[in-house]
Amino acid sequence: MEHGTPHAIVEALILASPEPIESKRIAEAVEGMTVAKVAAVVGDLNEKYYQVASAFRIREIAGGYQFHIMPEYTGYVEELFTRRR
């Protein structure tokens, strides 16, 4: 079933999960992946996001991984959703 790189697969799993997703679940879903490799991949992805000045990163929270908006961009997000209400 693998059609992408391990980095892209891990990224997709974290993005698709409605709640923080545990390293163990990611490792089980990706062939040849271990919990340690998941952590390394997340580190690589965050470095890539940093290098391109992305507005988000992956953080470890509640025993799993989740995307989050960088603090300098949260005001824009809050303003957008506050205006829509």
C-alpha cells in the first residue's frame, strides 16, 4: 500500500488524525517504521518546515503528534474565525 516516502506518509497520518496520534500507531501503519524512526522523521519534517518559514510545526502533545500553528500566526487564525461567527 505504500505509495509515498516515509516522511510523506508520517506527515499525512499526523495531518489526518483528529487528535494527537501516537508514535506507536504511526509505526504500526508504516512498513519498516519504528517509534524511534517516527521521532526522527518528525524532526526532519519540522526542520523542513523551519527552513521554508512555514506557519506550522508538528508538536508532541498528549502522548502523540499533532500539527500546530506557530505563535506569530495564531492572531490571524483567531481573527478569521472570530469574524466568521
